[in-house]
Amino acid sequence: MQELLRLHAEQQFIEELEELKNNETNSIPENWAMSPQSVVTFIMGGKLKNGFEITPKYIGNRNLIEVAVATLVTDRALLLYGLPGTAKSWVSENIAAAISGDSTLIVQGTAGTGEESIRYGWNYAKLLAEGPSKNSLVETPILKAMKSGKIARIEELTRIGADVQDSLITILSEKALPIPELSTEIQAIKGFNIIATANNRDKGVNELSSALKRRFNTVILPLPENTETEVNIVKQRVNDFHKTMKMPAEKPAIEEIRRVVTIFRELRNGCTIDGSTKLKSPSGTLSTAEAISVVNNGLAMAGYFGDGQIHVKDLISGIYGAIVKDPVNDKVVWQEYLENVVRNRTNWDDIYRASNEM
């Protein structure tokens, strides 16, 4: 049997989910697979009474996750809001997996997402042959979630046009979806709710209407508050990647991860870690997700084109590509950082040389 490139959260962490359900001692909302307390444990990690270890899926403020999970017990939908790369999609997927055992009821928001992706569509061959009927109706992930009492997910809600966004208002307020062509409606089963993600940094963002905002409880996921937290996040996700992809390279030394994270944090914040030097920031976000991508790419370089051990030369092209999005302005930002910070920093001369060689 061929191995899948990427497992859904409910597949990847099936053992943990089963252990949480088997050790459940709290009240479980209708159509939930486990209690809200267990959902938070699944996301934040912890040790069960039987000694089983739950790995953390999110490293950050526990209260934010508690608020997010508590929201889904109410009649309000959940909006995970924040800068790109703050684990909004990852948290959304894992919460849905824990609550419904199914994280696949998802609508990917783009500029081309139409109302038929939110409400319902039609099989036009059957529609022409039979006319409007249940048989010719094409159910969206949201409609399926309503009928089964599960969590539906909408990724990048603000990428969707405002008129299409507002097609959610009836679903969220009435918990029903009218189908006038069939003179009927679909009413949501208990357990149904929506988790949406959004950010305000991408081009083409469409602001949510005030009517739609009122139907969401917003939880803002911040960037990691300090270097060590971000290093731990990158380390965990890179180790998962290393295991899943079976890379023919050693796991990266923590010091290499820390240097990548330090570069990104300093340029993102516009000053060095010690606050002694002001820096220009590049046009990109330099998020934690991009740091993970840089290290993963370095693993591939080391495994297939190097000696199996990750070195600066394996990372530098990824670092440069993440920072220099604008070939004129961002290149100046990177060169100034090299000359004013990297060149004078103890034990960072290999980064300076590798960058100049590239």
C-alpha cells in the first residue's frame, strides 16, 4: 500500500484521540467526540492519568485555545485571526479532528470562491435531465457538516468576496440553509459549527461586514512571544517533517534552528534581539511557518546534495528566498543586516561567508 504524502490530523494522531476518548471523565456536548477539556488537552498536550503522553499541537497561550473551544459549544462561530504563519490553519484542523473526528469538511477561500461553494451547487447534467431534485443537489462541506452535526472549516475567509461571505449570515444566525428550488431547508444538527481563519496582511483582503463579524467570536493567535518559544515550535514541526518524509539527513542541530529564528525575528521586529541596533524590515512577513519551510528545505539539501548533516550552506538560499521578496528594496535590507549585524556577531561568520558566496 502506498504511503500518503500528508495525513489528516485525525489520521496522524489517531492513537492520541482514542486515548483521550477512552480516558474521558468530563461531560461531552452532543455529537462531540470528547469533552471541551479533552479537546484543549489534545491541542496543548499533557499527560493522562494512565501515563499516556499527548503531544502539543500548539505552543502558546492555553487560555486562547480554551476560549476558542468554549466558543464552539455556543451558538457563535469561531474566527481564528492573526498574521500569516501563526498556526491558524493547524489549530483549526486539530480542533475539528478532536471534536468531530473529521477535519476534511473544508472550504478553501480564494478570490474565485463562489456562493455555490458555501451554500450548495447543482449537478447540471442531472438538473437538465430531472429538474431540481435532491438527487441533482451538490452538497458543500458546510451543508454536509450541518446535516451530520460536525465542524466545518473555512480557510482564508477574507480572501472570499464580500457578497459571498455574507451568504454565511443565514447559516450562522438561523442555523438553517434555505433551498428555495426544492421548497425546503436544511436545519443544522447539534454539534454543527464553523471555524474560519483570516489574516489582514495579504493583498486582496476583503473586510468582513459588521453583520458577519457579530456572528463570529474572534480569537487572535499572536506570533510567538519569545525566541525560545519560536525555536521549540520550529523544532517540533521540523522533526515531524523529518519523520514523515524519511529524510536521509540528520535532524538539524538546535543551534542552526535558533539562528534561523533569530534572523527572522530581528528583521521582523526591526531591531536586534538585545535592542542595540535598529534594522530595516523586509516586505515579507518572515513568519514561523516560513522559518519551518527554510529548515525543511535545508534538510532536503543536506540529505540529497550534502553530507547528511545540515550546514549553513544548506540553509542560506532558503533564508535569502524568504527575506528577499522584492529584488531591489529587500536585497538592500538583507545586505545591510549582513554588514551591520551578521558580520560582527560571534560565531556567525559562516553565515556571512555563505551569503557572499551565494
